[in-house]
Amino acid sequence: MRRSSWRILLVPLLLVLLAGLIASAQAGSTCADGRKTDEELVQIATHDLVHELREAAARALLERLARAFKEGEPPSVAYLEGLVGGPSPELRQWVAGLLSLSIMVEISRGELPIDQLILGIYTGETAELRQARAWGVMLALFAQETLGISPESFARKFVEDPREIMEIRLAPELALDLLRRLEGLLRGGEEELWGYHFDGSVEAIRGGAYLLAVALLHMKIGHAPYRLHPCEGWFELAERGETAELRSIASHFYFEIGYCAPPDPEALRALAAGGASPEARFFAAMIYVEREVGGRRLGLAGLIDLALHGESEELREAASLFLIGSFLEALLDKKITIAELYELALRGETPQLRSAAGGALGNWWHFRLRGPSWAGRPEELKISDIPRQSPAEPHSLEQALIIFAVENTVAHPELAGAAILPLIYIWGE
């Protein structure tokens, strides 16, 4: 939530800037259809005062760069490090993962020395830059030294079809040894991996170990995880592990990957409501809601009730994530109206319910922009479909969405977020 009293002071300034924003939307882009250049997207993501506009620009740029990566033209590490090491929180957040993949490519091509990269994990200007370097180095070394494949080909699996990673086979003894070393890092200790020294007291190193452990646990490694810990041991780590990363990987395995979670829905809900760690509660909540929705025991009304009255924040958050899809289905089936969805995003009693409604509204607008292929698809999105409070008359959908985001960003951030997906499409295509 971005709601603090000082933000109220931004309202007059934002309204003053509204005319300028509309003018920039009308004349600032070199593309007549609203599409922005890379440079324009970076400028918006870095300097705009409205979070939702910065977010849309960062994600539009990421989609474009990821598409180039997939097509065999990975952005250079130097360019991406400039974004991930720069002043925009949104660019740092969204581009860090792609940077780690470009690092793997340049390691494969002999353009980046490992020693220099490992040093950069400890000295990077931003937390996201340090994390991206750790992800890239550890995944590259795992591919090269453990799997015997090029880091570039491993990186491409993440972009082209991550399911291929789940088909990788690794000898259980080799997997067990690596899992033990990764657990040492996740506990905050120091370990030697592939001939290099890593210090788990550094957050970025733990982040790298976590990502690698997730990938490894999804591979075909036999009973190695259960030889490391029985289900009860994983649960103990999920609730009382020394670090958030250790609790997260243990929770991920216990509740999802390892099929250790209790089958009884009430027992699972009790863990989601009263587990000893936020990580255990989150994964328990996600599995509980997934099972209940999949088993058709939890429909739209039940998800709304859970988002309102769930016994823990994690249960309410899980309900919110699943509600987005349920709201969209209800819109298609005409069981809920756009006006009702808008009202929930504006005045829903919990942030989770408002967020789900705002997310569904944004997805609906996005679908209408793209012209989805289902039968009986909704009509094309029009300027008049975007509500506004100001007398300013938008001349394009882009302008209407900018006005919508500006008007709601302070008082109604969940509603303002509905502008993000359609703007990503308009700016990025």
C-alpha cells in the first residue's frame, strides 16, 4: 500500500500537472499510435510522479527487451545494468531478472569474467543490481559446472519454455550435495560452490541460492530432498528457519513441490491462519485457495468473503489473487457489471478486495484493447469507457488512461492500478 498522509499533499500538484501529461501523451511520442520508444519509456519510468505510469512504462520496456532476448538479440549487460543500477525503483524491480539472463549469455560468450561478477555481487550500487548479478552467476555456474550445458542455453529455457527445466535429470547424490550447500547459504553461512567462495550473510547471495534451490527442486532429482529432510523437517524449517529465504524455500517444498501439505482443507486453512512464519502462512494459503477453487468448493462469493474476512493477511492476499480470474469469468457470464467492479475497486472494505477488483478491471480493459478471440467477445474499448472526474477532454485512450491514473493514484491506488495493463499494451506494442 502506498497510502501515507504526506501523499495527500501531492494531489494539487498532480492536478496541475495533468494538462502537461495530456500534452506529452499527445505530442511527446514519436509514434502516432501511442507506442513509445525505448528512450521515452525510460524517461517515464524514471521521472514521472505517478507510480502507475512509471510501472506501466517499466513493464512495457521489459516486454520489448524480453521479446528481443527471445528472438536472439539479448540486450547488453551494460545497458541493463544502467537501468537496474539507476534511480527508478520500477525499472530496477522489473528489469533485474532479464539482466541475470543477459549475464548468463555474456558469461557463455566469454565476455564477462566470473571473478569480477562475484565481486560485483558485494559492491553493486543497488540491491536489485547485486541480486541480478548473484542470480546470473549462480545459475551460470550451475549450468556450466553441474549440468554441463552452456549458460546461454540454460538462460533461454527460462525465456522460451520454463517447463523444460522440470525435465532436466540430475543424479540424486549430486543434487543432495548441492542442496546441502545451498541450505548452508540460506542459513546465512559460507560455502564453496564450483570452486568459488560465497557468503550467505549477504542478502543477494541468499537470493541467488533461493532461486537455484527452487529450480533444482523442480528437476528430476529422485528422493534427494527427502534424504536432506523428511516432510517434518521441511515444515520445521518453514516455520522456524533462520532466514526468510530458508523459510520460503522450505515452505515452497513442503506445501507445493514435495506434496507434504496436509490433505484436510481445514488443517491447511488453520496453518494459513496461524502458521508460525509469514512464509509458511503464505504458501499454505495459496495451496488452500488453489485446492478449494480447483475443487469448485470456493466460488466468487466465497473468494470475496475470504478477501474480506480471512483470518490472516496471507489468506486475504491469496483470495485476492484468485479473485481476479473469478471476476473476469463473472464479467463474461454477465454475473457482475463493470459498474459493480468499479465500485468494489473504489470502496471495497479491504485492500485485498480493492486490489482484486482493480486488477480485474485492468485486465478487462486490456482484453478489450487486444481483441480477444473468444466467442461473444466484448466490444472494443472506447474513451468513454474510462471514468474521469476532471473536465479535461481526452482525445485518445492513452490520454484517458493517464487522466484516470493521475486522478486516483493518491486516494485510490488499487483503482489507479487498472490503467497499468492497457498502457503497457499501448506504449509497448
